[in-house]
Amino acid sequence: MKKTQLLNSALSELIATMGHGDMLVIGDAGLPVPPGTLRIDLAVSRGVPSFASVLDAVLSELQVETALLAGELSEVNAGLFAEMADKVAPARVETVTHEAFKALSAKARAVVRTGEFTPYCNIILRAGVVF
């Protein structure tokens, strides 16, 4: 049995195969998954699992160089925006429009769907390197 925090085998395998610059999306329950993009659906019910718990588990294994957030999140929930930025530190945080975010999702290795019901609670994590 794994010792680390992340137990989901599909998500763990994906992270193990990611290279520098590859993107992984963690999204709320309503984020559309572009056709042809791998969906790792963790959503069970409203709020389960939470976005924060999934992000924490992913960050325990993935080296992040850059995180992309929808600029709209900072407008509607500045506290959550700041919390996400703190979680990914020291990674650089960039903002794009929500529409641009959805378009970029099509280039991601996968979209992880959570049970989160908070608007714009989505993040794109761009893999870094550990050396």
C-alpha cells in the first residue's frame, strides 16, 4: 500500500507520467471537460470530495512550476483566490479569463472533477522539475 497522501491510482499514475510543462486541471463539479481530454471523475456528491482536499493530495506528489486561475475567481471570491495562491507557493500564479481557462483545459493531460460547488473553483497546474 502507498505511504503518501494520494491514493487514487489513476491520478497517481498520471502524475508519475507527467513531464515538465504538462498540465493537469483540477475543477469544480461544473467545469466542462473538452472532448478527447482524459476525465478523472472523483465527484461523489455536492462537496465530496472538496476541491481543497484534492488539490492538497495532488500537491503532495506533483512539482508545480505555474498555476493558472480564472481571473473571475479573484473578483467573486478573493479569499479563495489567495488561499489557492498560498497552497501552490512558491509556484508562479497567472490569471486568464474563464473562457481562456476552458480552452486551455483541452491541452491538459487530464481534468480531475471534484464535488466542489464554488463558482470558478478551478486550477491548471503546470508541472515543473525537481532539479
